[in-house]
Amino acid sequence: MKIYSKENYGSYVEFKKSFINELKQAFIGTKVSYRDTDAYFSNFDISSSNLGTHVMASLDVEGETKSMVLELAINSGIVKLPENVKKAYDEFVDVYNKSREVFDAEEKAQMEAAAERQRIYLAQCEAERIRREEIKKQIEADKRYAKKVQNALLKLNSLKKEDTSKLFETPTSHYEIIGWMAKHLTSVRAAMPDYMEKWFVGKFGDADRTVVDSKKRTSGGHPMQWGLSLKLTFDEEVKGPLEQRATSQNKKTIDNVAFVWDLIENYGFQFGKEQNISQIKAEIPEENLVDFEKGYAM
């Protein structure tokens, strides 16, 4: 008889059926001794309990049927098997015990695999829960971000109404100063709270900027950076109408947001340390290019 495997029997139930049938074919009618009285095997079965799995045997003893756990009956001497029968029976029991070990190992592996699948499933559920929570948090953060950017841009749009030409008496002087600035600018920089960076990069790319953590506060409890700030730096002090926009501490800088924004949006100026003169000139009316060149030559 073959040791149990799914390949041989399909299931342990089928193995036990085959095992019992093999026992019956091999031993029913075999003569043994029951309490020193001749007896004959009449039936076999398999029984499982807390004490284990055992071969159950029925003996015909002088016309009376005796049922028992065969192993216990043999070990106690109640039933005695002829040597050749005992050897054959032991071989059957050895096959059964080895098959039981194979089945138990297989069942254990299946249970461990099921437990692992359950663990993976629960881990996936937890990961999905965390992912949904993160998405929810991100949506809320995006809403707050959008609101802050909207407020900042509304403020910026209101500042854009003030253009640089209001500082000058005539278009001629206006474009002369544009030319002078194009030549003497050493940097155009932006500073902003972190929630505006995404908008800024989307509009200006990787332009020169300083990003401030919106959670940081001054000693007075105010944000370190309220909104977008823009600064021009020149290689010499500004003069004439530009002095109206220069900072009081340093006449080489202008940090008026509306003024700088107008230059960026309407006159081709760009963030960074260098200006594209051709780009700026392209924004100057043709009739005023001579004024621009005059300023650029100063």
C-alpha cells in the first residue's frame, strides 16, 4: 500500500477508505487468539479521539462479536497474532503512521499558508485604510493650499493695477528708466510661503526664489512670510523717480511688489541674476526703443 499523498489518493478521507479496504482484504477471516480462544477478524475501521487515531477491529469469538482498539488489545496480550500476521499488520500500521505524518505536515502547511494569506489580507486592508486616510488628509491640505493661494493671488492681482509708468512724467523718461534698470540689475528675487511655491514653479519654472516654512512665526507670533515678496537689486544706487520705490535702508534695492510684478509681467524682465535684453526690448514700443537704448547706455 502506498503512503498517503494527494497525488495517490486525492484526500485523506480517500486514503483511510483505501486503508480500511486493504485491511479487510488482507485480514478478514484470519485466525488469531482472543484470551487464548480461537477468533477471526470480521471487520475493521479507523477511530479518532483525543488519544489519537486507532485501528478498530471486530473479532468473531465463538459466534460472538468483540470490538476493540486492536493496538491496545495486542499490547495488553488480549489478542495474539500469529508471527506472519503480526508482521503484515505492523507493516500496515507503519504505512498508516507515516501517512498520518505526511497528512499532518500537509495540513499544518495549509493552515500556515491560510494564516499567512489572512495576515497579508489584513496588512493590505490596513495599508488601504492608511492610504485612504492619507488621501483624505491630502484633499484637506489641497483645499487649504488652494484657499491660501487664491487669497495670495487675489492680493497680487489687485497690486498689478499699479504699473511702472505712473512713476514717470513722460513715456520717454519711462522707457529710459526701463533701459537703465535692464543694464544695472544684478538680481530679481522672489520670496514666498511654502504654499505658494507650487503656483510659482508652475508659472515661472525653476526661477530664483526663497521659500519660507508657513508654520514659522516671529517672536510676536506672526508668520515669517505673509505672501509673495519681490526684490530688485542694482549695482548702484537708484536715482530720480526710482527713489520713490527704493528701500529706505538700501538705495540699491527696490522691494515694491506691484512695481516688480509689472516689470515681470509686462516688460520681459525675469527672475535671476541676468536679464534677457532682447526679451525686454521686444516689449518696448518701436517708437520708444531709442529711449530704452538711451537709458541702457547710462
